[in-house]
Amino acid sequence: CWVVGCGNLMRASDLPEDFPGKDTLYPDAEEWVNPGDSVVIAPDGEIVAGPMHKETGLLYCEIDLEKARIAKRALDVTGHYSRPDIFQLHVNCQPQSPVKFED
């Protein structure tokens, strides 16, 4: 699968004035609370865009859907990745209530 990581970019000056402990935590208004780091990663682990570190802007790239198909074929779900001694899939076909009330 393709991974699109969207990082929040925020400086101390972006915090509300009534934020508890703001002046103690961030005495410098230009200090980074979160530096962003938005990134796009291909199914093979290649970083194809970003990361955008401490910068504002639009991050975009073209993606090749064929890379996802190739990666899916490489995943051996019944080989050494398989752990039937630990993982099981059970499907409950009975109708279920979306809400359960308990005392």
C-alpha cells in the first residue's frame, strides 16, 4: 500500500493564549511544537515525496498503482508470515446490535 503521512505543523505562537502552561513549556513563540514531517512512501518503502520538515506548503506526487499490485503479490500470507498457532480469523454471521447496554 501507499502511505501518506500528514504531519501537523505548529509553532508555539499557534497555541491559544489560554493554553495551560504555554509560557513554561514554550517560552520562545517561534519554537516548534510539531515540525510537520508530511511524507509519501511507496509500497516498496521508497520515500517519493517529503518529508516536509519545518516548512509549510503542499506536498504532492504521482503514484504508480502498479507498485501496490506488485507488493501485494510479494506478501506470502501462508508462508513464514503465517502464524496459525497465534492468529485466527472467525466470522460471526449472526445479526448484531450496534449498541449494547450493560449495568
